[in-house]
Amino acid sequence: MSRILVVGASGTVGSELSRLLAAQGATVVKATRRTPTAADQVQLDLVGRVGLKAAFGGVDRAFLLAPPGHADQEALLAPLIDEARGAGLRKVVLMTAMGANADENTPMRKAERRLEASGLAWNIVRPNWFMQNFNTFWLHGIQTAGQIFLPVGKAKGSFIDARDIAAVASRLLTRDDLTNRDFDLTGPRALDHDEVAAILSQATGKAIGFTDITPDAMLLGLLGAGLPADYAGFLVQLLGHFKAGHAERTTDAVQQITGHAPRTIEQYAKDYRASWV
């Protein structure tokens, strides 16, 4: 069976992907920027450029993403792609974000183009906004004020469950019939944040609402939470794209690749209910 490197193995997508791959019998090499504490881990610090060659040693496939907190994704992904090419990997799956290919000059798109031109067999997956943001990044407002605070107005998003992203990545890493294709990944339907709040309220029995805030207020909140200024500005820019309607589109990619429909936000809310109660 394959030996597969998973970058971001402790993250929302990477942890589930590692579980799925191991269940299929693959040997999973989990990249961590900390000192490894388990036999299946390898140290890989993308910012400090530590452990690149060792991480790719003996692997034949890899899942790549840029860690959160950095606006220049190309600077972090380019060394990974170059190392994968040098190691002669059989397949690389890169996760970026839906809309990354809308502008050829963005760092994320440049990373995609680098992979496409590498000569490696590849897939690119571009998920829409994660459902799991509501139990992580947007959780504080829900817990303290019973509100989702975002500068997105009534715009809708086809939110996707990170477990479906992992399922897609798992299939693409272990089969070759869809090689050299990119996929935009979405949930089954688009909802605005008032609708999301109502679904979370129904699942939890708590009154949860949505408050539309200004981009400046969002930026101040992100900076207050300790995010770097360039990354905070990047997130506010992405939320501006959401407000402009660019996150509303749906695709059938999850169904096409995995054979099952993407999870609904009602199922997500049921499964993650303990996060909000």
C-alpha cells in the first residue's frame, strides 16, 4: 500500500484524512511542526524550512496545504511542491480554496500553477467555507453573546463539512482515474447566516442569531485575537468576496468523487451540538 504524507495532519481536514487513509490500509506520515511524539509523525516546519527532505523520504503520495495564519501561501507551498517533484512522488493533492483560480496573480493561484507545471500527477481541491468554522473560528461570539458576528450581510454560502473534504482527498490520493483535474467542493445548498443561526438554534435549544458587522469591526476583532495583520486583512478580504456572492455556487464534486452526497448543515449541527451547549 501507499505511504502518504499528510501536511496539516492535526488540523480539521488533515486529522480526518489521516484516519480515513489509515482505515484503508495506507501508511500515513503525519507532518507536525513540533517535535514528533509518535512513530507516525515527522517534523515539518514550513515557515522555518525545517524537515522538508526528511518529510518526503520514502513517501509516494502527499496531501499539501498552507497552514493558517499566513497570507503568502505560495511562499510556504512552493518548497513543498519542489520537494515532491524532486522526490518523484506518484501523486500530489493540493488543497487551496474556492475562488483561488479567479485571479492568476494571487499567491494561492501561483501555488496551484506551480503544481500543475511540476510534471507530477496532481489534483487540486478548492473547498468553500467550512461548516466547522462555526465551532472554531466563530465560536467565541456564539458562546459569549449568542451571535455569529461577520461582515457578510444576507449573502449565502454553500458551506461544506470538512469531513467531506477529507473523504474527497482520500479518494483522490488512492485512485488515479481523476488525475490532473481540479475540483471546487461545496455543500448541498447555499444558506445565509440567519439561516445557519436558526439551524444551530434548533440543534442546541439555544437562541443563536447573526449580527452583520462592518469589515473594520471584523478586522479589529481578528487583530485583538492575535492574528498577524496581513492575515487578518486577508480574511476580511475573503469575507468581502463572500458578501459579494462568490460563495453561493454549488457543485456536485463531492458526490462525483466519493459516491455520496455532501453532508447537510443540519447533520453537521447535530454532530457538533456539544460545541455550543
